[in-house]
Amino acid sequence: MSQDGTTRRVYFEPAGRVHSAHRELMRYPPPGYEFVMTDNLWDRAMKVAVMSDVALFGFSIVLSKLLPVALLKALLEKVFRTPPGEASLTYAYNHPVFREEPWVVNVEWVNMLAGFDMKHLRRFAGVFQRSFASENCKRILTWCEPARQSILRNLDCRQFEEKIEVVPLAVHSKQFARTPNEDRVRLLFVGSANTLKGFGTRWLPSAFAYDFYTKGGQEVLEAFVRLKGRYPKLQLVMRARVPPAVRRRFEAVPGIKFIDEILSWQELEGEFTSADIFLFPCHQVTPWGVILDAMSYGLPVVTTDVFGNSELVEDGKTGFLVKPSEAVPYYNDCEAFVPSLVTPRRGEFLKAVQHVDPRVVDDLVAKTRLLVEDEELRRRLGNAGRREVDRGKHSIKARNKQLKAIFDEAIGEP
């Protein structure tokens, strides 16, 4: 609580729908603070728009090529949205605030300030620079050093560089009982089972790339086939919307369990607690915490050394890092530290991730074999990962200590 014993309220203003990572933030706020949201006509209209976007599957990507959607939303909210009167501070996600109030902003990558297209960021760079340099903007937060660099390298930050701060991702510590594994080893891959099966995937088959291909699902399946020949009792759980053609290729392989329906949190926890190793050889950015979720359940993680993953997984201590593909253009050449998925190279990127790089599979197989063959290694790396979430830099306690200092300074709390 504050010096006078009251709880300060922070108005949470997302750029789009509320993600599970936002849920972690709102459920576990810094001491003395709580997050609040509004529910007026504008909010309900935005929820309808967001659900329409999900139903159309990819509409926002198309729209963002034409308009700076996040910026326009922020400008409209200056007129149509008013924070609750009791809020001391606004916490915006991926967009500036143009109202007259103290605010901090969390930025995934610099392009998200405008939407998904970098050309809008370049066109309106001056707008963002002035808003960040304003007295009302107290801090610009992001989740990893590459994301911070994307801001520094693509905006003129001379008037607000000292405001930019990395706040590492965090998830809450889990209390669970691990399911006995007897004499088998189970691998787990979690993409997203929330991709709609009907309209979107029928008309936009490349939409699978956002879930399955960009997160390394195909590499996991290829690696499992090779590992299964050496370890007959090995199992794999794939929680993802697997493209039908890919699924047909692997359905006959024994030991694979495909899950493409939406799971409750309790059901998903059951998959984490019955697994032994978490595989996530992704080609995309990962600012949502699925890697940390796996660590919180004591699982060693094998992931790709791209973007901010090396800040989540310490190679040889909490898991293993796999060499990135030489065939995938992870970053655009023109915009430093900006993922190609949101640049003119997007088409090239999506095409590349749909073709398996044998080098990635070789490395994935080699790192996974170490864990399959050594139960003590699995336990040691898994326990080290869980400690990072329980009380290390990715713990709620560490994150909230940092956020509390930021919020206190923003509202002038001594």
C-alpha cells in the first residue's frame, strides 16, 4: 500500500484483446497496486471488433498494411475512452496515450506501436517520439534486450532513452503434483489450440504458419520420428492446430498424441505435469511466457536461440538452445532488430519456416537425446528453471519489485 495506506489503481489499456500474459499481470500486481479496466460502449465495441478479427483470422494483418491500426486506436481513445477516476496511472500496451494523464507503455517490438507494418512506424515516427518525450510518459517498458534495441535503432530516442527499461517476463509459481512417468519419457510441444478450424483455416491455409510452423511444430515432429527409432517408449504430445497434410504424414507414428481443441487451464496443467521435456524450437518472437510456463512446472526447455529466448533459457542450466535456421530471415535487413514477420520480408519468412532446415532438426535431436537418456540431467535443469520462476529474475516477486519502483516514481510516491 501507499504511504497513506491506500491501494493505488492502475488503468490497464490493451491495444487489442486481453492475452493470457495480461492475465498474469493483472492477477499479480505490485504490492500496493491493483489493475482496473473500463466497460463502456467503446470497450464493448472494441471487443466485437476483436472477435470479428479472430473469426476472419488474419484480417488485422491485412488491415495493418493499409492503416496504422494501433496508432489510430490510441487517437480515437483520446476522445472515446476515459480512465476510471480513481486511477493514478495508465498502463498502456503497445500504443502511446494521448490523453493528459501519467502513463507507462509496454512495447513488445517497436513496430507494434503502429500495428504490424513498419512503413507506418517510419511515417509516424515523429508522433511516437514526441509522445515518449512528453512529461506524461513516465516509462517505456519492454521484455528483452532485442526488443529494447528495436526501439533504440528505429526511433530517435535521444530525448527519452533513459525512460526505456527492460522488465523480464514472469509467471506465477505453480503448485502441482507431477504424474509418475514409470518407464517412459514424454515430450511436450505447445503452440496454440485456439486457432479456429472452420472459415479461417479453410480460406487461409498459410494461417497455420502463425501457430504451427513459426513455433517449430514441424521440426518437433521430424525430430520425434528420429528419436522414436532409438527410444521406442518415447511419447510426444502436440497441442497445436496441425495442418491436415502434415498431420496425415505423422498420424501413423506411434506415441504421438495430437490435441487441437481448446483446453481449460486445468487440462493444460495436466499436460505440463505429465511431461518430462518441453520442446519449442520456434522461429518467431515469444513475449508471452509459454517457455516460462514450462519452466514453472519444472520442465527442461529446448528452444531456438532467436530473439529473446536466450534471456529466458540459460543454455546448459535451465535447458538447451538450438542453433537457428540459416534459411529463415529472422530479422529484416533494413529495420534493425525488427522481426521479419512484420516487414516486407514477411512472405519470405512464412515460406521459409514451412521448410524444415535439417541442421535445426539435427541439433534438436542431439539436445533432446541428452535429456531423454539422463533423468538426473532432466531433473537438474528442470529444477533450475523452476527456481528462476519461483525466486529468480523471472519470478513475480522480482518483476513486481521493479514495477513497483516504476509506478511509485511515475505517480510521485515517496
